[in-house]
Amino acid sequence: MPWTSPRTAPGAGRCHKEPVPEETSSTGGHRHGRRLQTLWKWSSDMNLAADLLCLLLCLTAVACDRVYVHPFNLFSFNKSTCEDMENLAQEGRKTFVLDSIDSQTTPAYEDDLMDKVKLDTPSLSGRGRQKLSYLKDFVHVLGMRFYNELREARRGQNVLLSPTSLYGSMVSFYLGASNQTATDFQGLLGFVPPSGDPDCTSRVDGHKVLASLRTIESLIKNRDEELLFSKTLCLFSAPGIPLSEQFVHDLFPSADAFYARAVNFTNPSEATKQINTFVEAKSEGRSKCLLTDLDPSTDLLFAVDVRLSVNAKKAFRLKEPQEFWVDSNMAISVPMLSVTGTFKYKTEASETFSVIEVPVSKNALLVLLQPINGNDLDKVESKLPLQSVAWLQDLSPREIKLTLPELKIEDSSDLQELLADMKLPALLGKGADLSKISDTNLTVGKVINKAFFKLTSDETDQPEDPTAQKKDLGPLEVTLNKPFLLAVFEEKSRAMLFLGRITNPLHTV
């Protein structure tokens, strides 16, 4: 049950002939950690990182007696697919232009895609589960890099992003990239081919990656009322720009709703107003002010809006607002929630921060990291574990009374700015080869990733259970009343869907 049933961490085990790698084993965990450490340094020396990664994977595959599958091979093109692609390339690519954003009717291409595209049922057996096991760490590494750039740019402010959404945006542009641009995208995404052969099979099939990301997002959904998850994707092009039918078709299954329209960017203020009005109308008022400005030279604009609302039914809202210390000198009054139950908990080895894992639905885990023993959030962030699985390791069930702020946090980031901060401005810059999106030499404008997270409860003014006071050993009291970190994981895949820094619960943006 949400908020009360602890989740069982993956069991440790020896290396054996099981196709699903578990990072909780001592050998697999260290091997996976070394691979991720290599990927972390990609931007400074991608070629060296690729060589080291490939070498590590080859050496560790020999050291283990199980059937090993290189993570790259789980997502790469096979020879038959390459042959099919070559035949299609010889036939030529079909293009079309988008309908105007002013159109009052739904474009025929959106209706056609809705009829043609069917989402596969999420698979967690065999290779499907193995794909998620590797992909979650690639998502985490890139998500942490983006997070670090955002927190540096917004010191002292709230930060919220969706690692899966940002990663999916990168994969989307990888689908539209060719030649060196595609190679650079593939390296940043973490996929290093085990051989140096430059043929088709040395490339990652972006469709497989997007399908696995969609599986993760589908798993977090359920029919329970306590959690609502949605994802909207918008693609805007300048009028008359021919876009590849295949590219647009490939994007459609990656979101709950997909809209593609033409906008005249030469009048930036008017185009911004049109796009914001369009998105607000399509989202029925939930998503407002997607853009604040744009470049008039833009030919293509990409935007993703991912939203998660949690209604914590087993929690109740305290009668009075409580103090939250935004820094050592200032406290504010904020609405607080409280819940008592058996949750997983640990204090980090250096006693710098504590971690608590709270199930908020059948497949969603809310993980909260709070500084302890006088440490501040900056120090906690410097010690964040690189491996995503480490966030959920060594937690033990414990009876806990948890008090935390009611939250409504929204944030927006531009992938173009993040890439520039990471010294990779050319990846989507004017020299980028995006010929699989359009034969026109495109100028990519903003690549918006908007994230929204809400945590609330229907229950108010709930009295404490008097029996709890009679116990010899009461529950451990954990109160989040100063800046903390939160993350939302999908329970089965252990993939991180949201990551946030909460410095002021009253600031929504």
C-alpha cells in the first residue's frame, strides 16, 4: 500500500548464468561503477573514455562465468535492419510541411499517426529487463551532469528536472542526426560500440532506446488515484520547412500527447505568445508560459512537458504551517504533511546525510536526502553517489514518523544552454548535421524540458494515533525543515524520473 509498504531492495548474488545483470552483486556493481565513472568524464576526453569503457567491459566479461551481453548490443542495429534501412534510403525520404499553429482543425498527420502507432506492452522479462538495467544508469549519469550545471547556474534556488525526459530529448535529436553529429550524440548518451567497425551495426538504434524509456514511464503509471503522470511533446517549425515524415513518426510514441505545428519565428514576441497560448489550451490550463523568449532565426523548436502529481492518501496535513529554514538565518512558514509507517532508511557512512525511501504508489518511490549533523546541502551534493543504484542501497526498514513540506514545484531548462555550459554547443549548433530531420540546413532554437512535481494530501487535521504514544520505543522522527533533495524512481527498473533540489517549498518556479 502507498506510504506504508516497504520495498525490498534487490538481493545480492554471485555472478551466474542469468541474463539480467544485477548491479547489487559485488563484481557487477564495481564493474558498472567503473563504466559510469568513465562515462562521467566523456565531455573532457570522449575518445579516451570510449577506449577505457570498451576495455573494461571486455575484461570484466571474461572474468565472469555468466552469459554476458554488451550493453551496446542490446540497443544496436542488427544486420537485417541495416539492410532494410539501406533499401529505404535508396527509395528516398518523404517530407511534408507542418500545418500552421493558427489552424482551427487537427492536422491530418496527427490523426494518421494516432491510428498507426500502438505502444508495446511493457516487457520486464529477458532482454527487455536487461535493457532497462543498463539504460537507467546511462540516464542517471547524464541527468546528474545536467543537474550539476543547473545548480551551478541557480545557486540557492529550487531545481527540478526529469532525467528520463532530458535523455529522451537527446535521443530524439540523435534520431535526426547523421555522420559525426550522430556519433557525438551516441557517445554522450553513453553507448560505446565494442568494436571500431564504422558500419551500421556500430550504431545505436534510437527507436529501441526511446521504446525502453517509454516502458519506464509506462511502468510508473497505474489506475490508482494517488499518482498522475503525463508527458507532452511539441515540435514547432518555421513555415514551409520540409520535415521528414519518418522523423516525426518516430517521435510520436514517446509521449502521451504530441503536437507538431508551424510558427513564424521572425516576430519573436508574437511567436512566443502563440506558442504559450497553444500549449496552455492543449494542456487545459495545466502548462503555462512554456517560453519567455526565442531567437528570430529559429527554424525548429522542441519542447517536452512532463508532470507528476502525488496524492499521499496515508499522509495528513498538519493543522498549522511549520518552520522551514531556507538558510541558517531565515525561516519561513510552510504547509507540512506528516505520515507514519515502515519506510526504508539509512544514514550515509560519513554521516553527512540521511536517506529515506517512501513508496507513493504501486511502482513509484519517493527518495528524500537531507543533510544531517550540521552539514549543508552543498556538501551533500558534492558527495552524491554516481551510481543510481547506490541511492537505494543499504536501506533498512524502520518505523518512521516523517514530516515534510507540501510541494508544488515547476522548473524549465533549455537543453541548448545546458550543452553550451558543458562545452558542447556545436552538438545542436549551426554546424550540426540534422539531415534526417530535414534537407534544409536547420537552425535549432530552444529545446525546452519542463518538469512539474506536486505532493499533497486529501487528509487535513488528522489527530495522532494515541496508541503510538504508548509504545516503549516510538517511531524515528524525521522532519525535512531545511533544504533537501528529492528523487522519484520507478520501482521495478530503478530508473530516476525526477530529481529536485528544494531550497524554498513556497517557490513554484
